[in-house]
Amino acid sequence: MKKQAAGFTLIELMIVVAIIAILAAIAISQYQDYVIRSQVSEGSSLADGVKTAVGEFVNNRGYYPAANSSAGIATAASIKGEYVSDVNVGTTTGVIIATYAGSKANAKLSTAPAKSLSFSAVRNAGSLEWHCKSATLPQKWCPSSCACSGAP
């Protein structure tokens, strides 16, 4: 009696390899977006301390600080992280800007034009309400509470 050969043909193996390659290509791009989104969240975390200082300044004086030094916080370049190059109190309108750059930041995040996340203060019945937005970051990279409209 003849024994039948068992195993996979070359075509079957190539189909399996092609399917795995397609799935890997999709997974890698989604993972890149996840990494960038986690790096963007650092800007929001660093801005939280600045929001507190700006809030105290407004409660004590009744107007927004013009710069970091007016609010009694460190210089913009001193408030930085692994992915954020500086956090700046922008103007007397209550805007805080976190700018992304650095050697550890994802290349899509740190290349020109500069990417930033801004937090605007709005007075609301004796308290400050913070609104987050960015014209340089796409929504898929922003925190869910932010309105972002930039292109990737």
C-alpha cells in the first residue's frame, strides 16, 4: 500500500504568510498611533500644574498672568518632559501651551511644524473652566476631551 504524503503545499504556506503580513502591517500602524497618543498625554499632565498656578493667580488678582514668571512658576523651558519641550503661559487671555519636541518623541510628533496642545481658561461663575484644543495635532492623537483638527 502507498502512503500518502502529509503536509502543506507551498501555496498554502505562502497564503498564511501573506495573511500574517497584512495583519502585522495593520497592527504596527495602530501601535504607532497608540505610542504617539501616550506621548501627547504628557503635555496634558505637565499643564495640570500650570493650570493650578494660573487658577490661583486669577483668584487672587482677578486677571490672567502675562507669563510664567507672573504666575510664580518656572520658566517655560524648565517645565519639560521626555516628549514636551516647554509649557508656557501664552498671553493675558489665560492660554497655556505645551509644545512637543525632543529626541525621545516620535518623529511624527517632533518634526516641523511644531506640534502643540493649548488649554484655554474660561471664567465660569467664580471658577475656571479649561478647554483643550490643537490645530497641529490630529484627533486620533489627542486626549478624548480635546478638540484637535491638525493633519497627521
